[in-house]
Amino acid sequence: MKKKLAMILTVVLVFMVIAPTALAAQGRVMAASKLNVRSSPSTSSAILGKYNNDDVITLDGTSGDWFKTPYSNKTAYVYQSLVYKLPETVSSMAGTVTTSLNVRSGPGTSYSKVGNPLSKNKQISFSKGPYPWYKLDGKDQFVHSSYVKQDLNGFTVEGTFSTSFDEGKVGRSNNLSRASWQINGTILAPGEAFSFNGVVGKRTFGKGYMVAPVIIQGKLIDEPDGPGGGVCQVSTTLKGAARRCSAGMFEIKSQKHSIEVGYVKNREDEATVSWGGPDLTLKNISKKTLYLFVTVSSGKVTATICSKK
């Protein structure tokens, strides 16, 4: 009897050690300004505080039309329609090193080099770290993403689409890369909807976005007041990939630009986006789990939508 109890206890302890810890769900506040945080799931309950527009918050289940969220060591509630629940992302991706590549102890060139450089054509696995760094799997080590070509081994391509841009336009190139980074590796379960604004978030100077030309009311404005110009090319490229998937895979909602753009020939591929305005949404209406990969390299934005083999 004692032996049996000891074995059971050992199994339980081992399970506790090796069982993966589920990551808490997160959501982005999409309210026009501030979002009330309430003490109970009712608009008549006490307001404990407020979240700002574009804040990313922890979600801990639902209660009717409300999300539960931890707030000041209490269980609080926010209205579901004002928060976009962020999809999960791929925890490990694969790629091929394109040139001799230094490994760093942290995500930046100011961090020390670790060991010998990775050789060209070496296969590596990684997750996304702070832009633009990949974190090597199982290590606190980082490599710059510009020198890694992402592989899609183990995936079935359902649809892909590419658009071209001028790499010499620094602001636009930066914005395309940052927006693509946010989307790359997004997982859409059956019935789940992707929101470009929800996943990418508000384009701000604080997030590294730069000023670049934008289309406003049918005119191309070379020097707009705010950052983020050009990200519509990312949303358009992703929509193009979704349109090239088989029928019955996506429910697509988007708007065209007010004037033609030069990076697509078919205006049905267009998807203009702006924070607080037009959005691109892709609802997975298939029975497959879908994976969204968006990368920027050599003057091209490429979106590839996959399922698992």
C-alpha cells in the first residue's frame, strides 16, 4: 500500500514539473478612448479604474458579455465588445541562416556575442523576441531576423501572395517590417477571427513606427501628422493570400483604398486600414486550424496562409 501511494505521489510530482503552463489569454482594448474596469459584470457596478485605448490586458475567462481580468489584485470585468481577444501565436518556428550570423546574449547589438557565429545554411528553431530579434529555442540567446529565412516545413500552404516595395524608402520599409512582425505566426482556430488593427495595434512613434506617405480622402499625403504610413500594403498582401485560399476558408471583411495603389493590379485585393477606422478581418470558417505567416525580405512583403500537414 505504501509503495503504491509512493508511486502515485511520484507520478503527480513529475506531472507537475513537466506539464506545460498555459499562457494567459490577452486582449487589446479597442474602445474609442478609455475602457471602464468594473467590480462586477454590470454597467451599474462600481468603476475600479480605466484602461487606455490600445492597452494589452490579461483575460481570465468570461461572464456573459464580459471578460474577467485581474485588476489591483482583484477579479474585475470589462465589456467584451470593446476588447479584441488576441489569437495565439506559433511558439516555435524554423528557419535557415542566410549568412554567418552572430549569436547575442540579449536582443540587441549591444549585448555580448555568444560562442562562434552560426554558419550559413544552418537550420535553427526559434520564437519571436523583441522586434527584430529571434530567440533561439531553449536558450537565452538571440539572432537578428534579417539573416534568417523562415521555413514552412511541416505546413501545407493554402494560399500565398506577395507585393513589392522600394527598400530605399526608409520610413515605409520600417513600417512594413514592424506590422508584418506582429502578424507573423498568428494561429486562427476554426471560428476565430483575425483583426489587423487588433493584432498589430495602434501605430505610434513609441512602438518604432515612422512617418511615411499615406492616402487620406483620395490624396497621397507625403508628410502626414502621424506615423505608420504604408502598413496598408501589409493588410492588402494578407488579404491577397486569403483570397487565394480555397473557397469556404475565410469570411473576409475589408475596404478598398479611395484611390488605386501601385503594388496590386486587382483592386479586389486591396484592404485599407487605419487605427479607429477601416480594418481587415479574416474569419476562419473552415474546420482547419490556420497559420498566418507574413515576412518582409528583399523588397517584398509575402503573406502565406497554411494548415498543418
